[in-house]
Amino acid sequence: MRGTAVLGSAGTLIAGALVAGALAAPAAQADSGGQVRDAEAVGVAVAAAQAARTGIDWKDCPADWGLEKPIQCGWVTVPVDYAKPHGKKIKIAVDRIAATGTPAERQGALVYNPGGPGGSGLRFPRRVTTQNKIWANTARAYDFVGFDPRGVGKSAPISCVDPTEFVKGPKPDPVPDSEADKLAQRRHAAAYAKGCAEKSGDILPHINTRNTARDLDVVRAALGEKKLNFVGVSYGTYLGAVYGTLFPTHVRRMVLDSVVNPSTRKIWYEANLDQDIAFEGRLEDWMTWVARHDAAFHLGDTLAEVRQQWETLRAAAKKEPLGGKVGPAELIGFFQNAPYYDSMWVPVAEAWSAYAAGDPQPLIDAAAADLTDTAGNIAAENGNAVYTAVECADAPWPTQWKKWDRDNSRLHERYPFMTWANAWMNLPCATWSTPRQEPTRVRTGKGLPPVLITQAERDAATPYSGAVELHKRFKGSRLITEKDAGSHGITNLVNPCLNGRVETYLLTGALDARDVTCAPHATPQP
């Protein structure tokens, strides 16, 4: 799950009987209100059976996809509406790289989702071509498979606004000074929601997590896999949790890293409020580290001094945007990278340090939008559109401004870094045009195998309580906690305590007899 600085900144007919086994029609699924969803359950079976018959026509990837050989690309056809499997179709973009080991070592396909909602998974096979050592042994056993979820990238992409206008800065300061500021942001959010309806139209009501999970099952069938091996990070954990709930007997191995809280009470409004609190804590972790390395950054040798430097910078950019491009909204967008990822601690601190020393250009270059990056700006706008569409559709949202105002005003008093920025990011959901679902009741269905959950204790984007909640809901799961750490997406960080256990699980299915606590990965150094 991702937070962003402020809205608009830097997202066939089948003939004959269904095949037995993995392609047989699953039992009718119950939605969160208890109603049986026969039509959609049958629709998935129809689409999966067709995909299994058709397979995937793998070819060299288009040159402009940026995926080098021997990665191959292809398409999987899915219905827009699973209740109407013979109706309108879209194509899901997929890619793969073959397992690097012997035929005897191969265990099938490992499918990956990096999060979002709105993230593309197509770069996952590059963990092999770039020789990522953490994943080298796993790559011997599995084809690494990525995909663009529906609405994302190459898979029937949706849009809400012009990409150049979406990224252009400076945006208004997300922290309101007056009721007039709040009204302007409310109007902007409503206009964004209206733009999504106008530009994305017919497919918009069908962009949600349950349909993406259904697509994932069709991809599984198209790959020729009886059961799914899956790694989901961030929002990918919620996608995995929903998939495991809808298709428990179709899961073989599942790793869920940096967990979205799957409680029906949390999805999605409350989850975003929890995120605001966690970001404040992780921001202070980073600023404490900056203070400890004052000899390198010269931003103050106490947390209070570094925090005051932030307030001074923010005020200066509000008064006169840096380079005419970077105001408080853009600063939040850049600085939130540090609470998100430890790998960004040094780059953000260095750009900030240069500014404090009298050279604002590195900070401007890092925080301002590049209006010449057409492809990047299209991807950013598309990612935000999918993020909004999925979260707005997955669950009911408050429609009364009084509740938004009360909750965010209260939180801002103690957690000012992200609260209002996150509120405006999600406010389009208050006026969303398409029907809302009741959230999926994530739970252990018959046949679900043990799932491996990994989580940093101080993760800002997906607070630790989410991992605990999913661990309770998926019986037999194991939770690996990275103690005193807070980077988001920890399965791609070097930590032998964690890496070895993830690898062992994916290669053998073996889990520890009880939950495990690991020491943190190495702290960044200036």
C-alpha cells in the first residue's frame, strides 16, 4: 500500500465440459455479506478453463517495455465482468523468465505482485537478469512471472486526468491554513473522481481487488499451473489474502511481505489513518539517524534540531517554491521516501544537506516533476488512477465531509507529516461514482496451506498490526518479524535470518515450528 504526498503529485466462448482437477468450477464463493456469488465463481472457472486450453503465446518482449532477453512476454484474456464471462474481454500483460536450474529442480511458476494498488509486476523477472543474489536459488526452481493487474500499464490501462497536469508542480500545500483551503482541496478531489468516471468509463466499476484476484487465478491456469506460487508485497499482500480466501485450494506456496491490515473495519479508510501515525514514527527514526550523523549532513545533532530544519525548509518552500517547482507538497512527496525505504535514507539526507549548505539544485532535481519524462508521467498518473479506483471500490467510504475533517484534524495535531496529504489523496472516494463492495472477509478456507508472512516492526506504509491480523486470520501461517526495523518490502533486503527462511519455504514448503523474530538488516551508512 502506498501513500503519496497529495492528489495529483509525483499509480471467448468455451465449448464442452470444464476440465477436472484445478480447472473444475470452484465451489460457489460467499461474499462478505454472506450472499453466494455463483455467477462470478462460475465465470472464473469458465475463464480459467479457456486460459488453460489457450495457454500463453510467449514471445520476445516489445522493445519499449524495457525487458531484456531472455525474458518473454505474452497476454492472458480475462472477462471485464466475471458474472458475464462471455461478455467484454481485456488482456492482462504477463512476462516470465525460465527457471535457471535443471529440469529436476523446477517447481513451476512463481507469480509476483509489488503492491500499489497500481504497481506493475513486469520487472520481477529482471531479478534473474540482474543477478539478484537473494533470489538466485529460488530462481533455479521457479519461472519468475510478473504481470500488470487490470487497469495497470499494459493491461487495459485507466486514466483520470492528463498526465502532465497530474505531475506538474507546485501543488497547493496539503496542510490547510483555512476553510477556504479545505474547500479548494475538496473540489479538486471531486473533480478527480469525476475525471476517473469520464476517462475510464465502462471498466471502472470492475477495477477492484476481488476481480484482480480472479484474474490471478486465470493467469495461474494460463501458465498451466494447478496451484499458485505467489509473492505479494505491500498491497500485494491484500491481493494474496483475498486470493487465498476465494481460492484456498488453488494455493501451493504464498509469501506475503509488509502486510495491509485485512480487517473489514480497516479496509481502506481506517488503514490510511493508521498509516499517518506510523509514518510519523518512522520519520522520527530517520531524523534521529540524520542527527546521529550530523558530521556528514550538518542538519543538527538532535532530533529536535533536525525536525526544526524540516519545518524551516517547509516554510521556505511554502513562501517561495524552490526553483518555482517544489513547494510543501513536492517536499512531502520526496521526503516520504525515507520513512518508506531505508535505501532512501542517504539520498534524501544528502539532497537536504546540500540545500542547507546553500545548493538547492539537488533537492529541486529530486523533488520536482520531470515534464519531459512522458512515459514516466503516464505511468505515474495511471498508477494513481488504479490506486484510487481499487481502494474506492473495495469498501464503503465516509461520504460526509465532517467525518473526514474531524478525523484528520485530530490526527494532524500529533502526526502532521503525512495526515492531510494522505487525506486529500483518498478524498475522491467520498464522491466516487461506481458502486462500493463490502470488503472481503479474509479467512482460512478449507485446503489453504500454511502461508509465510514477513513484516518489519516499524513499517510506516503497512503498520505491523496488519501482519498480526492476517496471521490470526490465516490459520497455520508463520510470521517473521524484523525487530527494530521499518523498511517497507523486506524480502528483497539482505538479512540472512529472513532470506534463508523465505528461500527454504519456497523451495521445500518448510516453516519454523513457531513464529520467528529476526534482528534488523544493516543500518544505512552515509
